[in-house]
Amino acid sequence: QVQLVESGGGLVQAGGSLRLSCAASGPSFSTLHMGWFRQAPGKEREFVAAIRWSGGSTYAAVSVKERFTISRDNAENTVYLQMNSLKPEDTAVYYCAAVKSITIASMRSTGGYDYWGQGTQVTVSS
């Protein structure tokens, strides 16, 4: 069983930066594909970024591609989301997700992931 715990959220002014962390428990982190999703009030959960088990391939939503960077440290069982140039529309609860096997096409879909964290709130003020 994989457990995920996000941290690093908070309140930041527009234009600022935050780094989210997702710590995973379990012996197989280095074999997991990882994703970040977010959900704003009244909206569906949406894809933000994803990274394959080796870290060799990353994917990001068009809305964040130039501002957010996903990375991972398999030795630390942690995946990160560096968020720069934050905008008020980035305000949401951010969730970490993991899966053992997934197609590239499914990495942007919430249905592709088996494990989820509890989320961390990010609020960007204007």
C-alpha cells in the first residue's frame, strides 16, 4: 500500500513561488509514476503535471507549463512541484497521485492513478 503526504502549500502573493512536496511511504517509490492535480472550489480536479518513474519524462498542463516544474528524488521517496510566477487562478487544493503502471495517454487523467494524498491548499492573492 502506498501512502502519500503533501506539504508546502500556503498563502502567497501573485508572482510569488512555492514548492510542494509529496512524501511517499512504501518500498516501491522508484517504480511509481507520479502526478500532481489540483481542484479549485466548484471545479473538477484537473491535471497539473506528471513524471514517470525514472524522472526521464515529464508532462505539464498548458496553463502551467512555463511556470511549474515537476521533479522527483527517488532516494528520498519524494516528488516535488516547483511553482513560480503564481497567479490567483492557481488557487486550489493540490493533490499528489501515484500509480504503478500507466500509459502516457492516461497520465493526464485522474482515473489513471491508484493512490492519492489528502491535498495541500495553495492560495494566491492578487
